[in-house]
Amino acid sequence: MTALTLSTAAASGLRADAIVVGVAKGAKGPVVALGAESVDKAYDGKLASVLETLGASGGEGEVTKLPAPSGFKAPVVLAVGLGTVPEKDSAYDAETLRRAAGAAARALAGTKKAGFALPVADAADAGAIAEGALLGAYSFDAYKGNGKDTKPAKGKGKAESSDKADKGGKAPLAEVALLGAKPRDKAHKAAVERATAVTEELNRARDLINTPPNDLDPEAFAAVATAAAKEHGVKIQVLDEKALAKGGFGGILGVGVGSDAPPRLVKLSYTSAKAKKHLAFVGKGITYDSGGISLKPAGHNETMKCDMSGAAAVFAAVIAAARLGLEVNVTGWLALAENMPSGSATRPGDVLRMYSGKTVEVLNTDAEGRLVLADAIAKASEDKPDAIVDVATLTGAMMMALGGRTFGILANDDAFRTSVHEIAEEVGEPSWPMPMPEHLLKGMDSPTADIANMGERMGGGLVAGLFLREFVGEGITWAHLDIAGPAYNESAPFGYTPKGGTGSAVRTLVRLAERTAAGDLG
């Protein structure tokens, strides 16, 4: 994990491999951002001109390296683009700083230490830069290199990001010194400590998402959750296949019955003596999704290890809440199963009796996520939480609607949906509120069961949300986050987002818990 320190050292005197400065896009060319005054002075006030000569414009995420000026202990200056200069030169929004820090950290892979002299107007800026740098420095190398001990043993769930360089690759940036952040300022220190806790758990979620399914089945995932819960004082309960059968969890069992790796339902409980509210987070945890009997076609199953991204996000959010000591009770439910075709697998046309007592006709076994979530949501409702939020890589339809970087938000309460959307945008996770048209319910009518797991093809993401709503306890506020698009990045890295697992929704859930603890949500 990348180390992070707050430093009052001058950029010229910091012993490091590089100094990172910000450059913005001005009306007449690049403009050096606040925080880099001493560096600009060392270039005789001509740093912007030099960068322009090298082709830099200050565009967002643009990275330009140049030799450090004479007298600097660091040999390299790295200028990272911040985008258009804001009206107030110091008023760069948090997401701009996060992305710039992330781009710089990625560009400095293979180096040991860098000083980040990006604009720090207040503690929030220090936290944003810390968050971006730690997320941007992430690397998952557990299965690369020559070391025999880097690959986790089957079922042990020990895969994690590595500080070792892979074969022919580069190790992540080892240490970041935040210049301009004040180590003795309580607000600055608290913001950076928060960023560290959240990013470490988010990166743990990324590790889980990136772990191959032969090393992360439901049992292994539950083992990782158990170890983390014990470390951070979180209560945990794991229901195995026998307990699930005894409890009547027909949805989770129906999905997992075709696999040699049996399903699990994990309950994580963080409680605060000062809590006045209780949130329940529910995550879809399909550790591998073949589609079951309704087998996915070639080209659609190679990345299906990521179908447990919702459960990874919930797990990370609960542990982060515990580490931050938030004054709110947070319960996380991980609905874990592997969806495989076999002689024992659920067939299209089968009817499952869910935990809630409702019966579901399975028309498509590849619509399995809603089945495990429905059981977990019904179980979570028994605790009468103030709100339930489920997170899932649920539908390709949501990707068709919103693309690969934006998740959809559905809810049974418009005000709550708006709040979740605002929170997601605040923390830098693009999202969009989606409707729940009542007429789509008709498409899930079944002649043999209470409801079918499929409805109209058009608006499939909305149909899935309507299905889940049927299992929410009466009077409980609920929201559904469909993270099918942003959960796994198959394209090139950008900002602080790596290729592979992204940890989408972790920061939204954590901020929701923080806002609830502060009494900002009704």
C-alpha cells in the first residue's frame, strides 16, 4: 500500500523522485496552479511557457515530465492537467483534484517517492488529493512475477494488491508527500486519515473483484470478510448452505445449486453506542456468473468474476464505517453464490420459494442477481432499518442506457433517490436517477408463481428494480444502485480509475453513512 505523509517541506528541498505540480488550461495557454509557486520561481517564472513548448495545454489528466530546475533534490517535475482555470484560481473542485492526483500517481509507477504540490485551499482539498493519489497508485499484481507465494491458495481468499513489480512491469508509487497540507492542523490530518481509511477499503474491494473466480468462491469471500470483521470489531454471521436451506432462502440456494462451490449469506454488523439511525447495505455477490442453464454466449463471460462487485462494495463500506467510527449503525449483507450450469442447476421454468414466502418462476437463469438480492433484502428488512440500499452489477440494460461510467439509481422514495444521487456526485461517482414505471410490473406476471424473474426486454434495468422492490419490507425506504457499467473498467485507465475492478459505489455508501450519522438525511 502506498504510504502517505503530510509535509511542510519546500518542493526544492524534498528528497524524492519527482515533484508533482498542477497546470490549468487558461485562455491564452497553460497556467501554473496554486501550490507550485516555488517551483515556478525556480524556472524564473517561465514554467508555463516551458510546458507550452513541450506541448502541454493544461487539459484534464494531461501529464508532462520535465527536468527539475537546478538546486532541486528531486530530478523530475511532473505537471498534471487540471482542466479549465476556475473563476477563483484556488477553487478547484474535489473531483478535479482527485483525478489529477490519480493521473500523476499512475504516471509515477516505478518510483519510490513523490511530492505532490497541488492546490490545497483547505482540508477538503488535502483529503481529495490524498484520495486520488492512493487510488491512482493502486496495482493488482498478485498473479504476476516470479514469486511462488504471490498467488493465493485455492479458497483462502488471500489475493491482494502488491507493492512488488510484475514481470516487465512497474511497482506502484511507494510514498506520497502532500506538500501544502499541514501535519499539525487537525482538520487537514483528519481529512487525510479519512481518505486513507476509505481508499484502503476501496482498494481491498478492487482486489476482491480482480481475484480470479477459481480463488474467490463464496466460501473464500466469506473468509476474507470474517478476517476483516475480526480485525475491525465488526460482528459477522455466515450462513452456509445448510443454514440457508433451513432458513428457506430459496433465491440464494436456487442460484448456487448448480455449482460445486456452495452459496453463503454473510451479515456484517457495525454498531455505534451513539447511533440514532440504522442503514442496511445489500450486495450482489455472484463470484462467477456463467449464466447458468441460460448460458452466456462467448464474449460475454470472460469478465464475469466482477459480478460480485456489489458485495465487495458493501463489504468495504461497512469496514470503512467501522474504521471511521461513524455514529450510525450499518449492517452489510453479502449474498454470495456461483452461477453455474450442471445437472443440479435451476432450470428455466422452475419455481423457487423465496425467503419472503413469495414464489418466483425462473424464466432466465442469467437473471440470477435479483434472486439472491431478493432473499437478502427480505432478510435485511426484518431488522427494520431506516433505509436499505442494494448494490449490484445487475443488468446490461443499465449499461445500454448510461454507458460504462455511470450507475443508475432507482428507489421507492423520490427524496431519498435524489439524496443518494447528490451524494454520489459529491464523491465523484457519476450516477443518474432512473424511474420505476408501474406498467412494467405487468410483464412479470406468471401463470404459475407470484412473479417471474423476467419481464419486458425494453427497460430491463427498470424491470429489475421493480422486481427487487417487491421484497422490500413495508414502510422501509429503499434504493437500488445498478453499477453494471462502472464496476469493471475494460478500457484504458483514467484519472484514479484503473483497468479492471474499480470499487464503484464504495465512496457513495460511506458518504451516505457519514451524512446519516450527521443527521443530514431524514
